[in-house]
Amino acid sequence: MTEPRPAKGTILPWVPVAAMIVVVVASNLLVQYPINDWLTWGALTYPISFLVTDLTNRRFGPARTRRVVYVGFALAVVLSVVVAGPRIAAASGGAFLCAQLLDVAVFDRLRRMVWWRAPLVSSFLASAVDTALFFSLAFAGTGLPWVTWGVGDFGVKVAMALGMLIPFRALMRYVAARSATEPA
């Protein structure tokens, strides 16, 4: 499959990188604040990262999206060590990298199907991986209710994946229009 070529002088789409960093660092800070025994505030922000990944994939293709994931991962982990501590940062970094790369691969495989299938299926699968890895690495052995937080987090991620279809559809038109007008 041929990927769209970047415009001359364009090395990396910095808006998605910045969005990834903000979402991941905010989520790593917010995951430390429970709403109840089933949910932390981070569950409400992290699913936005899948919207960023899917729109970036739609616009720039999987190779450049993976670069966005790598740069976002590196910078977010460094900043997360400062705001959330090394254990949260390491758990987040490992889960983020695995989940986002899975999201990129699944989205790319499904991108030519009906418009909602690629973002919904890729976000669902990546959310499952992210939740399992993050909560077990970040909180196992701490005495905190990490299993129930993980269940609640996954439920929110699934609901958010459905809800994110609305902005995805709206922004997809803009992203596709921008792709068509830029030089190849």
C-alpha cells in the first residue's frame, strides 16, 4: 500500500505530537485521582489519544503516524516522570507504545471499509491492551483497587470510542480535504 508523501519541508506533524503529549501527561496526572472505586479522572482524557492517532493515520498514513507515536511517547514519558512519578510514567509509556502501535496497524488494515469501522475497532482493541498493561504495571501490589479501576477505565474507553466517532467523522472531512489540496 502506498503512503501519502509529506509536503516538501514537512518532517513530522507537530500538532498531533503536541496533542499526544498533552493528553498522555494530563492522563498520567489524572489517573492518580479516583472518582470512585471504579474510575479515575484519567479515564476521561486518555481516549482522546486514539482520536489523535486515527486522524493522524487518516491524514498522513501509518508510517508517519508511528513516528508521531514514537516522539509523543518519548516526550510524554519524560514529562510524566516529573508530574506523575517513574512507575506511572513507565507503565504509561509501555502501555501507550503497545496500544498506539496496535491502533495504527488495525486502523490501517480497516481504513478502506465503512468510515466508522477503522476508528471503532482499532480504538476498542488498543484500549483493551492499554488498560490491561497500564493498570497491572502501574498499580499491582500497591493495595489500590486497580482491577476495578481497570474495568471502569475500559468501560469509559469503549464509551468514548463510540462518542469519538462524532468528532472523527467531522474532522475526517477536514483531514481528507487537506490531504487532497497539499502537493504529493
